[in-house]
Amino acid sequence: MINFTNSYKAIADTRLYPWLDQFKQAVNDRMADYTHGNLSDWIKLLKQLPDITPDHIELASKVEIGSASQLSEAEQQELKQLLMKFHPWRKGPFHLFGQHIDTEWRSDWKWDRLKDQISSLEDRIVLDVGCGNGYHCWRMAAQNPKLVLGIDPSQLFLMQFAVMQTYLADYPVHYLPVGLEYLPENLSNQGFDTIFSMGVLYHRRSPIDHILHMKNLLRPGGELVLETLVIDGEPDQCLIPKNRYAQMNNVWFIPTTGMLKNWLAKLDFQDIKIANVAKTGLDEQRATDWMTFQSLEDYLDPQNKDLTIEGYPAPKRAVMIATKPGKRGKAKAGN
């Protein structure tokens, strides 16, 4: 079974320690609710990763661990075959000892759009909600945070995260396989300094409750970074797909940026700004050798790429940044 001892210790070393038992219970509850049938096999695969120390690590401009020269050609092939057993790789890309894991998403593009818009993560306690395999968590680590905690219920993504953590264990980045609903409802005034929610909101049946929960997990003066699907239109408009949206059956609400601002304002967030709006292109989300299932191109109208296959506006994403009211207390942020 998976050992989360180091993650619990990292949480205990921050001001979040009063809620440590609740974080532990969240993991226990989730693992009791569902355990993937391949989990034990994936754990065995992790033990087959090359037992070598990377000659370099780069997280600021990309996630690159080690060099190709550290492995022979035969070892390179063995590593690729091993990594392929964690298919599909959706968020990335990663570079591991010369293996370019060309993921479905160019998640580095999303990070580039927002990294200069957010407050510095130095010495901050950060939560990444719906973190996938943790790609953005590793990029956050380059800013010297006190702690980055990624949460996502997918145990496959947990294993992909564990692949990288095998060589990045010295960084303050940890992952719990839970959804936001498993976390405490409120962390009072001792919550996270920054919370990211990227690509999650439209999957929530109650988006305002999702935002409110994150607000209650932020400390006063903390920052919310919210990235989600949007449509063009007026501040009072919102798309509620009848059935599927881009072949996804769990898309509930796609607001305009104006409505997003209204939601955030209604919950008393301050300094609300639209950091970026960008249409998702076929070069940003696509099938690759590392994710061979259908991808964005299959979900768009073949005659009009501005529409989904159901006739809705094609995916466009906005990054919103907002602040929870209260004193920032920057000097004590990482305590």
C-alpha cells in the first residue's frame, strides 16, 4: 500500500498541523471508497525505476530530470517501456533521463500564461485542487514555496506523480489522492496562502460551493487562482450543456468571464482580475504516443473547428485571480 508518512510530516511542519488528523482521515476515507485494481501493479513498477541520481534538475522552465547520457540505449528502451505502463499521460510534458513524455496537454503553456500574473509562491503554503499528475506542482516548486500540496482522486495520476517524486523527493511537493470534498470545510485563519483550481470548476455541479470551499481553505489575504472553461457573452450569461460538452458528460456550467467575476464578488473576493483568456488549440491538446485515446480534434465539429461536435462554442479558457479579504501577513505566510 502507499505510504503517506512524508506528506503528513510535511503538513505537520506548517500551520496546518491542527488539521493533520482530518487530512489523514480524508485519505483513509477515499482509499476505503475506491482502490484501483492496478494499484498494486503500479507500485511494483515504481520499484523498477532506475536507481540513479539525476545529474541535473530543471523546474523553472520545464520539468526535466537527469540526462539521456546517464542511461545506455538498452536502459533507455527499458525506461520508456516502463513509463508507457502508466498510460495515459495527460498533463506535462516531462523529460526523464532523456525520455520525452509528450503528454496530451501542453500544460507548460497554461503555466506560462499565469506564472507572471500570480503572487510569488516563495515561502507560501499552496494547494493545487485537481492537480492531475502534479505537473504544475513541480513548476510551482521552482519558486521556493514552504509546501505545495496537490490533491486529485485519480490513483493513476498519483502513480505518475510518484514517478517524478522518486527523483524529486527533496522538494516540498506532496500529493494526496482525494478530491476537495474530502478536505476540512474551513481552516479558519490558518489556511493556505495560495489555492489553484485549474480545469475543475466546470465539472462541479455547484460551482459557487466549490469556490466557497476554497475560500474557506484560504487564509485572510490569500490568493485564489481559478482557471476554467468560459464562453463569450454578457455578465449574466452561462452555458448549461444539455447532455455532453466536447464529449464530456460531466460539464455542468460554462460561464462568461463576467459571470465568473460576479460569482467571485458575491463571495466577497477582492482584487478580482482576468489574467488571461485563450482558446484551446489543437496543438495544445492532442493525442500522442503517450496518450493514444481520442482528444480535442475528435470532440470538435469536423466542418467548423469553432464548435464542439454537439454545436457548442469550442473550448476557451480563462484564468481568474482574486484575493480573500483580510490582512495578508506575508512575513508569516509559511509558518
